[in-house]
Amino acid sequence: MNQNTSGSKIVNWGGYLAITLLVLLLVSVFTIRAGMWQQGLVLYALCSIGAAATLAVFLLCLVLPGFATQRRLLLKRSLLVIPGTLLFLGILSGGKYPQIHDITTDVEDPPVFAMAGEIRDKTANSLELDPQTITQQLAAYPGIQTVRSKLEFAQAYAQAEKVAADMGWKITRADPVAGEIEAVDSTKIMAFKDDIVIRVRITDNGSVIDLRSASRVGRSDMGANAKRIRRFITNFKSP
């Protein structure tokens, strides 16, 4: 068997593998969205790792003289594993985030969920905030703090409810007397559902608004809850 024939087999089989990994990656996403998130995440991770490894092999072949006549094919096949490789890099970057999934603007007196416990599955994460989670949050997200507004209580509540709706959150509970709003937000790709509670309180100078955002599954939220709270605060303060 000559080198060209051997090289062609590697390129062809690599192409079949790249297609398979891409299809299985899509299957993993649909599996997660269907509610089987544990199985889906395992498949997602394996496909991402496989895509990164396959791309590494393709890149190595591109610089080898024996594959000079097949570089165009290698480049085309490489495109199939780029999505999975990018997701793999995203998994690696997750190490910079703390292993927490529940974030609040008020670490001393966090808003309490009333509705979330009723609509969550039994297998969902606990809604109890422990001291270790608070410690990790303060170290990772020191800028997430209570919003202080000059708006009167009723105005602040209406503004909070409007911002939540405008951000696409599904309102599950609204209590203008208690000044509490609960909502659910879904992540774009995986459709993971995260619960949010907003609490508005009156002060001598206006009102204070606190939020809490908690993921239903997973140990780490990859920073998603902190980003969600920051977006809300930015939108609330915007005219």
C-alpha cells in the first residue's frame, strides 16, 4: 500500500468520523432539551473532546508532506469539527468559574423563592444557600450588589416587572403588595431552566431591589446567573 492510498484512507475515515461527531453533537443538544440532561451532557462532552482531537489530527496532516495533494479535503473536513472544538474550549474555560449555581445581590438576607420549589423537579438543585456558596460568590463576583433606586416602591416594582418581561423571562409569580416577582429563564442552546426571584423594598430615599438567580441543574452555572443579574441591573438603570 503506497503512502497516497494510506493517506486517502486517513482523510476519508477522518471525514466520516467528523460527520458522525457533528451529528451526535446535535443529538446531545436535543437530548438535553428533551430533559435527559445527564445523558445529554455526557454525549456532549465526548463529542466535543472527539472533535478537538480529530481537528488536531487534521492539522497535523496538513503540515505533513504525504498529505500535500489532499490539503483541500483536509480543510473541508476540518470545518465539520470546528463547532465541537469551540464547545470543547468553552468546557475548558469553565474552570475559571466557581462551582456554584445560585447567585444573589443580597448575601446577608437573600430573596426567598416561593414558587420555584413547586415547579422544579425533585432532582433539581436545592434552593438552600450555604455559607460556602456565599463565600465563593463574594470572591468571584464582588460587583453584584443590591440596586438602590430613587424610584418609589410602586414605580420600582413596575420597572422591575417590565425589565424581567422585556428580557424574555417567563413570570411565574407577581405579588405587588409584597414586592416580589418570580420568573424562569431558559438558556438559548441547551434550554436549561433557571429560576429568578426579584424583591423590591421601600426605603427612606426610594427603594432597593434585590435579585437571586439559581440554576436547576449542574454544579457550576459557568457564570450564567451572574451575567443574567448584571444584565437586569443594567436594564433597570437604563432610562
